[in-house]
Amino acid sequence: MNWINSVVRPKIRSILRKKDLPDNLWVKCPETGQMIYYKDLEANQFVVPGSNYHMRMSAGARLKSVFDDAEYETLPLPEVPLDPLKFRDERRYTDRLKDARSKTGLADAILAGAGRLEGQPIVAAVQDFDFLGGSLGTAAGEAVIAVMRNAVSRDTPFILFAASGGARMQEGILSLMQMPRTTVAVQELREAKLPYIVVLTHPTTGGVTASYAMLGDIHIAEPGALIGFAGPRVIEQTIREQLPNGFQRAEYLHDHGMVDMVVHRHALRGTLARICHLLTRRDVALFEAKDGKLARAAPPSTIALSGNGLDTAPTEESEDLTSGAGNGANPDLPHRV
């Protein structure tokens, strides 16, 4: 009877035993409490059906959603000292970094890639909020600078997807130094006459908002995104007054001229492609692939038009992206030029 105990019973138990389910099989919407099947949510670009709540996307998923055929060249990022201040609060900073890297698969809060958007070469970078709140430290600052310079070397538009809680407190003044350093890199893009487009996602706050995230030529916000320096609760406690409804949300900021457009995630890729083409007016045939990488085939025949700080006027009429019907713009309010 030993064979019954050793063979039959274990097989019966394995059949009856419940199969282990992944932790993220179902996801709860933070706004409505609705439970969504993860694969359905992923197929819908992490937009909750019905409520249209825009949930956070990983950096990798974001880049795949932007580039043609979800294909891009991952750009190498500079290496920096992990813990220059030997910082420790409740835990060691190095331990927090290890956990964040294990959770996200990223070296730090920035992931960048180069590829094509509707046929046009671009460089894009994404801040991943799941990596220590997308905070700006030495590594993230160096990454932003390196990627902007990469866009200059490739002579392509640069798109940034911002999501951050601000400067990384574990790096102190070294973190704050990244604000002016990234600002200088933005100026390099401007001097190269290349479009710099910022997509503000939920949330974008603190030192990131106070530096490169608000220095773009075009600012696009996702619906419902919280955008500001200090959070609304901190402001209310400081001024001891109640803030207006929706204060610091994307729609409120658009109505008051702080962002150019509020664009649903499903329409974001097409909007970015249209803006890139309008600001550069380059023939896609000018670029070709060499050894699997994008390279310039011939000098560009035009330069970037208005919208990135240049005074050059368009040679023909172009669509006004800030006041057209259906994009949420208010023609009676001032918008960036």
C-alpha cells in the first residue's frame, strides 16, 4: 500500500490544490474602487474602462506605447556613486536602492530610448514613479542630461514623460544641484533648435516641476494629473485657506494657462507625432537605419519652427494645436508660444 501513499495521494492533492495566483491578477482603481483584470488594463494602456482614470505606467510600458511597433534602442546612462553621503534614516539608502531596483528592474528612476514615432526619429525618456517616487537624484540628473545631449547629437526631438515626487532627500544638496544642471541641458536643446516636449503625468511635483519639467516648448498633461511644487495639503496648512476644487490638477492648470494641452492617453501618441512633425517639418526619408541604429542620411532642409523659443515663422499655414476644438484648450486664455 506504500505506492498509494507515495504516488496516488500526492497526485490527488496536486489536482485538488488551488493554483497559486499572481498578486496583480486584479487591480483596484484608486478613484472608483473598481476591480479590473490586469491584462484588460494593460491592453487599455492602463486607463480604467468607464471612469477613464489614468493609472501609472511602468517606464518600459510607456516607451513601448510611444515608439513605432513598440521597438526602440535603450540608451546607456551614466554610472554615479550609489550613496555619496552614506545616508541612513530608518534604513540605509543603499538598501532602499536595492529594493527599488529589484521592484522595477531599473538602475534608477530614468529609462530612455531612441526610435521612431510615426516614422520620425525621436529620443524619449521616462521617469518611473515606482522607483523611489521618481525622485531626482544624482543618477537621475545625470541621466536626463545625457539623454538630452544624445538627442542633440542625433538632431532629433526630445520627449520627456515626467512623474516625480521631487528631489531625493537621501542625497541632500547633491540632489538639488541637479536642478540647475538639467536646466543647462535644456538650454543646449534650445540652442540646437530641437523641440523639447514634456508630458506631465500623475504626479509631477517638487524640484522636478521647479526645473526641467516646466521648461519644455510644449507641455502636455494627462487627465487628472497632479502637477505643482508643494502639494495642496501643504499649501492649505501654510496659508490656512481652502484651495479651489481641482487645484493643481491638469484641467485646472490648463484653464489657467499653465499647460498647453490635456490629452487622453489613447490620443497621446498621435498628438506627439503631429507636434514633432509640425515643429521640425523634416522629411522622414532624411533618416536611415545603419547597423540597427538610426542615423542621419542627409542634412536637414529646415529648422524647428515657433514653439521652442525660436522666432522663425512657418512657411505655410499649420494647425493651431492649442486652440482647436476637442483638445480642451480655451482660446480666450494665454497659452505658451
